[in-house]
Amino acid sequence: MADFALTIESAIAEDVTLLTNVFMDGFADDVHTQMKTTGQNKDKFANGMREATSVWIQDHSRYTVLKATDDGTKQIVGWICWATRGYEDDTDRSRRKEYSEKHAAALLREAQTSGQDQLGNTTKLTRPHEQILQSREASGSIQQLESLTSEHLQRWMTKVMPPGTICMYIVALVVHPSYQSRGAGSALIGWGTARADADAVFCWVHSSESGHRAFAKNGFKVVESLQVDLDEFSPGPCPVHANGKWGQSTFRYMIRPPHD
């Protein structure tokens, strides 16, 4: 439960700029995001998020964008984008429940049998040697990192959402730093998990390093992970660490079966 009074409601087109500002503030200390924006115009990065958020808000057939507002200050303190896949046209709840439970259980079993640590099935991302030789510029190394992580995400999406899949998933979640660990994130996540339980579908999320604990609190379990040594793709010294190292960043692929 949040330690302050808040309201969860649908975001509207007029909120896009405020949502973008919360996103930029919320990920300001995330090392992976910092690396992505190194040498890049911050306005360009913000504009990209602004455009994406606008699309999500307008496409009601696939996405639900919710905002959390502090009832005292009337400020937007966080937001989430939930997406649906496949189940809208299926009115048979018992069939949805059976499919979701079986599919989620299979993914969890695979993680338990193949995982070697608490992260489950972990892949360590390394930069191919030929790419190191071909690109010495910051933009080139960052593009390579983005390409490799995107390819890994696409492989996961093919695995978790094969044809005929019925599920919900989280596209984006961010909470302003002043409100992190105060319950706003869980309230936003909880809206979607409650709907998923009512609709008898499983949920999944591709979690950043900073977000996985909030998802775990809300019933998500790690089934696969991608560990990245950011220094292999380093465009230069990290501005926030005294030793100049970027360190490790781990992306966790997490699922939540429907609950009764």
C-alpha cells in the first residue's frame, strides 16, 4: 500500500509531456539509460519517448496507459503502459485460464531446470570481437549494444508469445525518484495484475535492473535474464562512478501466472 494518498486513472493526450518528464527523471540514474544517451541530444531521446507515449495513449485496442497522481500535490508521480495480446476475442475464460497456467508453468519449469543461479536461465551478453575492431566511435558501440539487446528481447517475445498466445504484458513503468519505494509502482502494477486475474491470463515483463524487485513483490518470477557488461560497450568513462566503470546491468524476463 502506498504511504500517501494517490489516484490511478487513465492518462490522456494532454499528459504526454508530463509523462515524458517523469520518465526522464525516473531513469536519470539508470546506468544503461545513461550509456544510451551518451553523446546524444537529450531532447532527441525525450522526443522519442514522447512520440511512443502518444501512440500508446491513442491506441486503446492494444494499450492502457495509467498515471498515478499524488492527491495532495496533484502531480503525476508515475505511470505504466499495459498491453494485451490475443484474449480480447476469446470469451471462454476457462480456456484462457488453462492455457495461461500451462504456458507459464512450462516457462517456470524450464527456468528451474536450466538456471544455475537465482536469476534463472542467464545469458551473458558479450561484444563480438569484429565489432570492436570495426567501431571505435561512441555512437557505434552504443548502437551495437542496442541491437544485441533488442535481438535478445525479440527472441524472448517469440518464445513467450507464440501464435495463439493470450496474455498481458508491461511495456513501460516509471516512478519519479521522489516517490520510488513508496507504493506508487505497486499500485500501477496491481491494476494490471487484478485485470489479468479477472480475465484469467498470465502477465510478463522485461524488467530493468532497477525495477525487478517491484515486480517480484507483485507475484512475477524470473524465468530468463540477460547480463550485460556495459564496459565492453563503453563509449567513455561513466560520469557517476568514481572509478569510471559502468559495471553490470541485468535485464530480467519475468512472468506471473493468473491467480484465483
